[in-house]
Amino acid sequence: DQQVKQNSPSLSVQEGRISILNCDYTNSMFDYFLWYKKYPAEGPTFLISISSIKDKNEDGRFTVFLNKSAKHLSLHIVPSQPGDSAVYFCAALETGAGSYQLTFGKGTKLSVIP
Amino acid sequence: SAVISQKPSRDICQRGTSLTIQCQVDSQVTMMFWYRQQPGQSLTLIATANQGSEATYESGFVIDKFPISRPNLTFSTLTVSNMSPEDSSIYLCSVGAGQGINYGYTFGSGTRLTVV
């Protein structure tokens, strides 16, 4: 059973516009969420995270929003650039469980069109 | 954040053989993590490796199949034993990194394993 779901396998956006990547989770014990970017033949690169005590975290062009009641988070990239084209993974962590297991979604492939 | 060197980057192996993957970190870290990404799937944690103790394996993964060494605070190996085509995956090591609200995990570049 997928506890972290990224329902859009792919997304295409024009350069300069906003990219919105979505992620849903089912485990209410998750309290820390992360976004990763992955280029082909490279490992995932940490982008931004958010704790469940927050509803927004911003870092440059990247903003993550968390809606706990809906068990939904989203990553906004503004403005989108061709170099942002990659696969984006959402991951969740239950910090109180004593395990450091990140639970990942299957990823969304973002294509930014020049 | 920490820099991880992982090797080999890829390998093609015969079934029944074993492959050892190495990860070297440029700083001392308490915990290292090993993940697997099967084709079309999400990353799945195999085990957590602490220096000086046995690795902790997640459900579905056993030490006989994926023995792990952690001889010091900057190095770890994962061996994929008695390989079958189902073991064809990308294997990644990871360490914790960052502070506070932007705490994350840094990953190595991955090892793409194909078993034939």
C-alpha cells in the first residue's frame, strides 16, 4: 500500500511559469516531509523540507505547502527554468517512530519547455 | 552538506554472483542508509547502518541477502548476494544532512545494477 502518492507521473510547464507538484499521504503519523530532485544517472538531491508544525516553507524559487487536514503537500517552483527538468520525489518521515525510514512517492517527471 | 562518493556507478553481473557497493562520505556521520529503487518504483529503505553495531534491516530485507559493513564513521558497503534478475535496481546510500527546518538526507549518485 502506497503511503505516499504522487498521482501525476509527469508534468510539462512553460519556462517562466509556475510548476506545481503534488503529493498525498495516508499515514497521519508522518510529521516531516521532504522534496527531492533527481537527474538521470544521479542520486536524489534534497530540495526543501517542511515540518508538520508549519504550513509553508520557502527557499528561493521553491516553496512547499502542507495541508495536514487534507494530508496533502505541494511543491511550487516559480519561475520554472529548463534546468528544473527532472524527476521530483516527495518523501515523508515519522520522526517519533525511532526509525529514519523515508517513505517515498514514485516521483513526478517535470519537463520545463523553453 | 556531506559529499558521498559511491561506486561502482553501474555494473552488469551474472546471476548467482555477488556485488559489493561502496560509499565514502567526506565527513563523519553516525548513521548511513541504504536504499533500493526498482524500475518504476519509489526508493525503499533496505537498512540503517550504524558504526560499531549490526545494521538494522527493514521488513522484507535480510542480512544474508544484503550484508552491510560499517567499519568507521565515513565508510560503508552493501553487498547484494547470490544475485537474481529481480535484484536489478538502483542502489543508493544516504546520510543525514543539514540543520533545523531544512534537515534532509544526502544521497550518493547510485549504483545501477543489472543482473543477467
